[in-house]
Amino acid sequence: MLAGSGPAASSRLWATELAQWEQNGRHGDPPGVRPAEPVDDPDMREYKPMRRGYLLRPETVESFYLLWRTTGDIVWRERGWAVFEAMLKETRVEGSGFASIDDVYIVGGRKLDQMPR
């Protein structure tokens, strides 16, 4: 589903939308890659997480770094830094170390008694 298109368009495929966009001779950002405003209502999101926990995996931040280095667009560096800061804030435990968290949608939520390697 395309960003900002709502549930009514959930059956439209991005490849179909892109082909129509190209056939119409459109220019600029293709559909589905324009910056989108955050969506607070879970029913209006174009994704449904299968798991809401976070197991201290760094791949997302690494991906933002690679996107920044590849494109030179500082928005990726800023997003990566924001995620890194949130990870520090939400996963750090008293003393030293970090813990997985149960639900990423709850600020200050429950930490799990585990720190995967």
C-alpha cells in the first residue's frame, strides 16, 4: 500500500502504481518514495509488526548509516542518530549493559531479562 493512501488502497501493488506513473509521463519522486508524515493511528499504518519487541539488533542503524554514505542525504544520518539515542534511552539498565525491550510502542516500557550477543 502506498504511504498516505489509507486502507482503501491496500490491494494496489506498488509496481502497478509505478507503471501507471511512468506511463503518464510523471516526473519527480515516484509514488511510495515521497517523505511521509508519521501515522499515529495503528489502523492507518501501511505495516503491521509481527513482533513489537526489540532484541538489541543494530541492523537498522547500520542501514541508515549506509544510506547516508551512499546517498549523501543527511536525513539518513539524522534518522540513524535518533534511533541510536532512543536505543540508549530505552535499553540501558542500571549499572552497565543493555536489555531487550518487550514493546517498542511503549516509552519506558518493560525491559526483558536478556542481553543477546
